[in-house]
Amino acid sequence: MKSKKLLIILAVVAAALIIVIAVGNKLGWFGNKGIMKVAVANVEKRDILEIITANGKIQPETEVSISPDVSGEIVDLVVKEGDNVARGQYLLKIKPEEYVMIRNRTEAALNSSRARLKQAEAQLELSTLDFNRNRTLYDQGAISEAEYEQSRISYSTAKAEKEAAEFAVESALASLHEAEENLMKTSIYAPMSGTISKLEVELGERVVGTSMMAGTPLLRIADLSRMEVEVEVNENDIVRVSRHDTAIIEIDAYPDSKFKGIVSEIPVSASTTGVTTDQVTNFNVKLLVLSESYKDLITERNPFPLRPGMSATADIQTNLKTDVLSIPIQAVTTRVKEADRSDNKPDSSEQEVTLSSTGEINSTGSVSRDDIKEGEAMIVAFTVNKENKVLMKLVKTGIQDSNYIE
């Protein structure tokens, strides 16, 4: 009985040991001490497409904001947001009564100036006759010099008054033209053909307009047949972007579609956001969306599938190299060169790891460790030799995509 009980206990202990050993081997409790499992890939020739990803918004390539040149109340509004308009089409009217009165007042002032001009012309004609007659009499000695000078001065004064009256007529005429132009500006017409992309006023609203600066925004007209994406590209990536680079654009509103585009505009100056200490420097790059890439989305009910303000993500293809030596991007890292140790022993964190003096992974040439000064960054690749030891090899890199680096 005791022997049977002992056998059961031994069997249970043996089973427990087997389970512990199996679990321990799987979790690395026993053996393989200090060994790290890694993924290994070969250095191969591949095609590498360099891509810069940026986010932005859809907007029309051409959009005009309309503001009034005169102030007043909107008394007529015949369009609404989304309407298609043609160039020269009537849109709205600002209350014209005040400008009609100004036009009438300046017209009356012009007529008054013209009447004064006629008086000045008549006075000049009379003064001319008196001056010519007195000059003849003075030459004959029939009148005194004082009488002659008086007639000469009267003639000169009449001549000057006529010239002043002429200038007054010109000034009044210019004022009339200005008043008529301001009266015409109370009616707003479309400066281009397109779609009312935004209507910012309502009937009865008062607006402010001046000829020297932009007034109250009334509405915007956009050409929705040509759309673009304005994306923010970081200052570190902008140097790799060129005009006419191709791009693949994804729009949140159409998750199952991809659109083609080209870089149409690269700004010279950056746009900075944030406070001084944490400001972010980006460049607003514009990408023209090719209409051929979304023509399948155009329908009779939806002639313009891309609308201003839609969120988009663009992958700008900045460089392509074919058949170049490359390795997985995870195998490349950056190290800072330290001063050479006198004992020439690696520290404890780099056991079984050595650094070669030169190395290369492509045909652009090798890089020497001696060319790098202390404290400078080195680009190194992790490689495996025939003895299955991990080596850090100093390399010179090229372009990269999301998976591989040249």
C-alpha cells in the first residue's frame, strides 16, 4: 500500500518537472542564455521609391473672393451657395439711393461750373476788347498810362478767371464720373465663371466697402473643375521635393479610391506655427489633382466630387532608383563615435559585437571610421558573419522607402 502511494507521488512530481522544463525552455529559463532572436534578410538589389507623406486639405486651384467697393445695405441677393454662375452675371445689389443723390449733386455742381465758365469767357471777351482799344489810344497819346495799365490788368484777371473756371469744370466732371462709378458699384457682377463656393452675407445685411482696402467679404467663386491639395511638408523633407513630382493622394471622403497628382507649387518661405520655443516649421506645398483620376466619380447629380475643405493625405514620390543594393531599414541605426578606449575592450552592452573600420552596401563608395570625428553621428548597419556573430558595419546610405534603404 505504501509502495503504491509512493509511486503515485513520484509520478506527479515527474509530470510537474516535465511541465516546468517545457515551459522554461519555451520562455528561455534554461539554456540559450544571452542569445537574442533576430530576423535575418539578405543584401539584395531592389527598386526603391522614396516617398514623403504629408497631410492637407482640398481646395480649388482658382478661387476669387468678392468684396464691395461701396458701403450699404444689401437689398437684392439672387444667388445661393452652390449655384453655377457665368462671367458678368448679376449677383446682388447694395442700396443705391444714397449714391443716386451723390450723383445728382455732383451733376448739378458740374452744370454750375460750366455756367461760371461761360461767364468767365464772356468777361474775358469784354476785357480783351477794352484792352485792345485802350492800347491803341495809349499809343496815340489819347489816354494816360494809368488807364492803359488798368485795362491790361483787367484783361489778365479775366484770362486767369477763365482758366480757373475751366479747371473747375474738369474737377466737377471727375467728381461726376466718380459718383457714377460708385453708383454702378452698388450692383455686383461675377468676375469669372464658376461655382459659388461660399456665401458669407444675407439679404438685408450691411456691408463695408472701400476702394483702398478689402471690404466685407461677400462671397467666393471657385472653379471646381480644377482642384488641388495644399499639404504641409516638414522643413527636413522640403529639400527633396521638386516641381512636377508625382503623388498618390488619398481623400478621407473616398477611402476606396486613390487619386493622382503632381507638385504644382513649392513656396519660397515657410509657415511657422506655435510659440517661439516649440514652433514647427512647415512649407505649404500645392499638388494639382489630375481630373482623369476621379472622372469615374463624376455623375449628373454630383458633377464636382472633390469639394473644398476635404481632408487628404499625399504620398509625394520624390526619387526612384532601380536595381540598387539595399537592406531592411530596421537593420540601420545611428551611433555617436566615442573616444577610443585605452584597454580596447568593448563595454558590457556590446559583447559579441565588433565595429569594422570600413564598409559599404552600395556602389557609391565606402566610409572610413577615421573620417568621422569624436561625437559625430555614424550610420551603421547590423550584419551577420559566417560565425553567426553580429557586426556593426559603417555604411554610406542613399534613399529609402518604408521597408528598405539603399
